[in-house]
Amino acid sequence: MLIDGLIQWEEGSQAHSAGWHSENGISAHQKVVLADDTLTADAAYRLACEGTALLWRGDFQNARQLLQALVRRVDKPSKKSKRNKAKNQLQEHGALDQFHHHRLAQSQRARILGMILIELNAEHRISLKRAPDVALACSEAYGSATESYVISLRELLGVISAHEWRKKGVPVPANENEVIRIYPHYGVFSPVRGEYLELVWNAALPYAVDQHSLAFDIGVGSGVLSVLLVKRGVQRVIATDSDDRALACAKENMAHLGLTNQVEIRKANLFPAGQAALIVCNPPWLPARPSSSLEHAVYDPNSQMLKGFLHGLREHLLPEGEGWLILSDLAEHLGLRSRETLLNWIREAGLKVIGREDIRPKHGKVFDQEDALHAARVAELTSLWRLQAE
């Protein structure tokens, strides 16, 4: 695993240290104190707000309860009147300002909640009372360790949750009569938003697939789109990604479903060599800088992947082939990108729009009127843009 620095503290009148790891890109804390079951939630909250990290030495389950107590204190301003005020800020201050305010608030919240720290040994084990066995979950997420290390409790709980998703899988309708399971890995986008899968399942395949049954899946992630294409009758898919976790996840899912002969997984930045009758891409939907490695599936700085896909698509399409761009318009409702900008990029890439299928999201945040971005989420559409070379 990658160690991102060194955590140092005093314990028993002696100096101690361990490696520091953070998937959120947080630097090793400079102020660290020991904490146990005697620490009150109010004192813990005050220390966390002041920038002091708490290396936990008490009961593990009490640490989880303390984290929940911090969550309540961080979210305490969210009383009815203030929630209503936050909800209206999209109209009062503009969607873009509200988006940046929301991102800043989320970052500050994550910083405070990340101040409870847990030490693990080189075997990914925790020597605390009532600590769970997290060795397999951490090994899956981080790989092998050569020394003891410290991570935030909040991150550790995310690793445990990801391990459960990987064990149980995510059910995905493959056709009218079949449901398959995709097993997402830690750090790989999970196909829980089913509306974009529905678009891919229902869109008419291009005629070129009848003559050359080859598709490219750009940014394969968990591999779910490659699976759907094969289930729809595409004989061969070449799927690419630049992220090692995504590549390992997609390969494991293809093996599990018996599709290794039909789907080839390659490490590449966007396109493989050659041309295909169908090229699909579901890039990150929001053109903003991710604050952690885990956010790369959601945030695409300066729309780099989106623009790269559009500008490389034409030369990789067979005659009469199609590119399917799967994209939410949430960025438009947040003022991050305009529809005209997207259409200009399509034209500049020598492409034309031959069709578009839209669907409304069905995830929980759409119906959460207390969400700070509720007005934008209610207006959101997810679209499958059918593109061809001019």
C-alpha cells in the first residue's frame, strides 16, 4: 500500500510513529493526541475543530459512537429554518455559487469527521477491544502492508462498506428475464444509479454492428456497460481504463460472469488502437476538481475526459458507426457547463448528433428537499447522446 507520510505522537512518555495513509489526500496530521472512552463528544468536537487529531486507544465500538456524535454536532446547524435557507440559496445566490459553497461545506465536514484515527498493524489488524476483523477488507482496498499505519476511522468504515458491496454485489437487470450481479471494488464507481443502464439497454444498436460486431467501452469502471453490450448481442468488446483498481474490478467481473473471451480489458488513456462500430463512454458528469482519488468517477477537471472522448471519437469510428455519450445535465443546472458549450465541442470534433434519449434520475437525493442542491437535482436529466462522424 502507498504510505503518504508519517504520523507521530507521544505515548507512555515515549515518541511513537507510524505510516499515514489517506485516500482523500489529507496530509499527515501534525497535532495528534491519544483518546479513549473517557473523552466526551463535546471535547472531541472542540479538538477536531481546532485541528487536533485523536488517535483512538479505547473500545472500537465506542469510537464509532463518538464519530456519530461528531456527525450530529457538525450537522447541528441543519435545523428547519436554516435548511430552508440553504435550499433557497440556489435561487438567491445562483446555482454556481451554491455548488461551490456546498463543496466547501462538505470538505470542512469531512476534515472534522476525519480526525478520529485508528492504528492498524502490518497485517491490517486492529488491537482494540471489540474491533472487527478488517484484514480482508483493507487488503482488498490497499493491498499488502509492510508496516503499521494509521487511517481515519471514517475512511476505515468506508473500506468496510466497500467490502460488503464487493461480497454481495449490485443487482443489475441484464434483460427482461435476467438479473446479474456486478461486484464493485473499493474506489470504483458502483452501478447503483440504474437510469443510465436503462438507456444503454434500450437504445437501438447501430447498423454497423451487424457487419462489425465490435464495441469499445471507454472508462470501463466496474465493467457493467461492457456486460450489457455483450448481453445485447455485441460479439466483442474492448474496454479501457487508466485506473488500476478499475481494471482489476472489470477483469474480476468478466471472469465471474464468464465473459473473458468476449470482453478484453486494456489499460489505456481513452481509446485503444483501431476502430469500432460502437463506442460508449460514461465520463464523470461534473467539471470540477476532485478533492480525493475516490471522487474521480464524479468530477472531471476542466471536462478533460469528456473533451478527450469527443475529440478522439471520429477517428476510431467505423463508417456508419456510433458513439454513445452517457451524460447527466446536472452540470448545466449548476452553472458549471452550458448546453451550447457541449454542442460546440461536438461540432468542433467533427461529429453530429443523430439522436438523444433522456431519462430522469430516480436516486434518493432527487426527492430530498433538504439537499442543498435540490433545485438542480429535480431538473436533472441523464441522456444518451448518439453521435456520428460528419
